[in-house]
Amino acid sequence: QSNCLVFVSKWEGLGLVAVEALLTNLPVITTNNSVCATREFIQDEYNGLTVNDPNDIEEISFIMKKILDNNLLLKLKSNTNDIPIDFSIKHNIDIILNYE
């Protein structure tokens, strides 16, 4: 019944709910910052939309309205099953060792 999942946060380890949303063809609106793991698999205007500031209500509402455009929504939905994320141990160790 929904057009998207709004999942903005100041910090997120891994939002499993965002992965689940994508797997059910539901685009995700999430935060685009270095401490949110969703940026590893939500690509802005590909399989979801991103906001810069999770506290900026105006930006979030603008992005929520933007996703209602039928052409954009169809494009996002068509890419939701393309989740470019690697859950391997090696990948996660590399991320931890290279954290800045």
C-alpha cells in the first residue's frame, strides 16, 4: 500500500528493514551520511532517494513529494532488487580496517 519507506536516521549500523523494503520492490528514502550503512546499498535516484540532514523536515518532505512522481517511482521500483551490497566477512573487515 505504500510508495516508499522513509528511513532517515543520524546513525544506523545496518537497517535490515531497508533491505527488506527493497526486496519487496519498495524504494527507500534514507540518510546520505558517512555513519549510515544504508548508503552502501541505497543509490540516490536509482533504488531510492537520499537526504543530507535527518533533522531537516523540509528536505525530507520535499523528497517524499518527489518520490510520488510516477516516472521516478517506476524507475526506482524497477531497480529495487539490484542491491549492490556485500555481506562477506572480508568486505566487513576491510570496512572496519579502513574506517576514517
